[in-house]
Amino acid sequence: MSTLAVIPGDGIGPEVMAEVLKVHAVVEDAFGTGLKTEVLPYSADWFLEHGDVEIDIPAIGRTYGAVLLGALGDPRIPDNRHAIRIIGGLRQQLELSVNLRPVRLRTLAHCPLKHVRDVGDVDLVVVRENTEDVYVGVGGTVRGGRPGHVAMEVGVHTRWAVDRALEAAFELARSRPRHRLTLVDKSNAMPSAGPLWQSRFRALAASYPDVACDHLYVDAAAMELIRNPARFDVVVASNLFGDILSDEASMLAGGLGVAPSASYDPEDTSFFGVFEAVHGSAPDIAGTGRANPLASVMSYSLMLDRMGLRAAHRAVERAVDEVLRGDLLTPDLGGTARTDEVGDLICRAIARRD
Ligand code: ATP
Ligand code: MG
């Protein structure tokens, strides 16, 4: 079987990745996935030592079955060049058009709305186009004008990438019990990108008669996520809106400490993708043992699922459920447990069920 590239990264990245590697060892014992791991050293320290060197991203795609990516970000590199080079490089060069960000409320106690209203069954996935929109770096400032007075950031949307994100979203909606898909855009204010997303959504919907489709403008969707989050099943959006909405949605289920993500090329059958927590390197809590490792463990679990290792995936999901129902939790979830204690608890829960 294949080898996983592990990039522990910066700040809390290496702390939570250590727990993922412990979990992987237990999964390996119980399920024999045959997945080996190899640590790649790319981090702020590495870049500061080696200079701003190129990384052979296509070689990573050819060599490994997937990447487990820790957070990259360090105050010593203010423009986060190294993070952009690695994360941006992986997404763009390996054409990882699809970014999945599942949000499932496993224990009502972790929902900040619990005292406001009955939130119902919050179980949604944001499918975010991962390579385009305003993240393509097209734009500039107007020369000759007064410096700092005009700035342009161009959003690029290609039918190819839009189709890939939409198709992944339809497939996902089809595979989930509620068969529901919501397109989120701002087509009332974006007369170029809006019709592209809308028309491709309608065209694809014809091939998925079993999926119930609807549409919301992004401002309304932001509101609905708070007003009635249980109405959502799969949500599909362009890069910028998907980024913002998925952070908002993650709060419904306990926040960044439990927000996983998967990025993949839906057509690539040998490289399964990049799996990383949504959170960053959190320099404010690095080294304190307060980081929640669950977001990274859940990202690892998404990888198992994508690789078709269903029994192992289910075992990790059950272990996460069990830990979230208990009171041995990190401070972000109101507990006093350390990062490694939560990791150990996950490992024990998986080992018990093998
Ligand atoms: P980066 O520049 O790498 O994105 P950041 O300062 O934006 O880092 P994030 O990691 O995005 O920090 O998270 C914002 C805050 O949320 C952190 O400062 C931290 O307090 C909290 N946080 C993030 N991830 C975790 C986690 N896994 N466990 C506990 N708290 C977390
Ligand atoms: Mg951040």
C-alpha cells in the first residue's frame, strides 16, 4: 500500500500531528491498513534555515498516497510565504478542486446556540471550490493613480473547476441520507460568476433527480446557519464564500478544535488528497498542551473514508463521538485535559473496539 506524507508544520501543528500518528499506529494494529508514514520537514524553521526554496510539489503527488498536513503559519514569516508555497502549491499544482468541510454536532453541549433554541440535528458538509475565485492572485493596484487608492482582486471561476466542485457536491448529497444540496452564491451582485455557477448547477441537477436542490445568497446562508442550521445537508460554494461559511458553520459544533477538512482531485485515483485541520498554527497556545487534537484526528478519519477504509474510518468516528460525549476535553471545549490525554483517550477507544 502507499505511504502518507506527514507535514507537522508550525505552532500547534506538530503537537496535534503527534496525536494523529499515535492514532494511526493503533488503527494500523487493529485494521492493518498497510499505510506507512514519512515525515516531511517543511515548516517555518525549515524555511528560515534553508531560505525560500522551491518544493517539488508534483513529486509529492507522485510519491505519496496522501498528505497529512499540519498547520503552517509563524509570526517570524509575516507574509506566510512558506505556508502559501506549500498549501497553495498543493491545492493549485495537484488540482485539488474539492475541499470538504464537514460539521456535525455530536454533543449538544458544544453548540453555542443550545440556550437560544432547539438547534435540531446539525449535520452538514460545506463543499468549497478550492483553487480559484479571489485566491488566484490576479489583480493589482492602479499605476499612476494615488498610491494605495485603488486595489483590484479578481475572482476567477472556470467551468472546469466549477463543474468539479459541483459534481463532488452532488455525489456527496446522493450518498447522504437526506439527499439535499444548497448552492450558495451572490449571483444578485455578481453578474459574471453568478450565472456560471447557476447554469452549471442547473445542468448537473438534471443528472441527479434524487437530490433535492435549492439556492441561497451567501448573506442569507450566513443567517440561516444560525437561524436554522438543521436545514442544511450539503452546501456548495466558491472558494471565498465556502471559506467563510465553513468557519461560521464549524462554530455550531464546537469550533476550530473539531473542524476537519479534506482537499482532493476527484479524478485522481492514486493520490487521495490533502487532509488538514481547518485551524491555523495558533501561536498563542503553542507549547502549552492546550491544543485540541480532534480536528486533525477527524481529518485523518476523512482520509480513511476517502481511501475506502470504511471499518477503520468508522472506528475513529466512534472514538471521536465517545470522547466528545465525555468530559476529558481540551480547554476550547470547556475541559482541562491536555492534547496528549485526548489523543490517548482516542487510541484506547479505538483499541477497545477492534
Ligand atoms: P494561523 O496564522 O496559522 O492561521 P491563527 O493565529 O490564525 O494561526 P488559528 O489556528 O487560525 O490561529 O486559530 C485562532 C484561535 O483559535 C487560536 O488563536 C487558538 O486560540 C484557537 N484554536 C485554533 N485551533 C485550536 C485547537 N486545535 N485547539 C484549541 N484552540 C485552537
Ligand atoms: Mg488563521
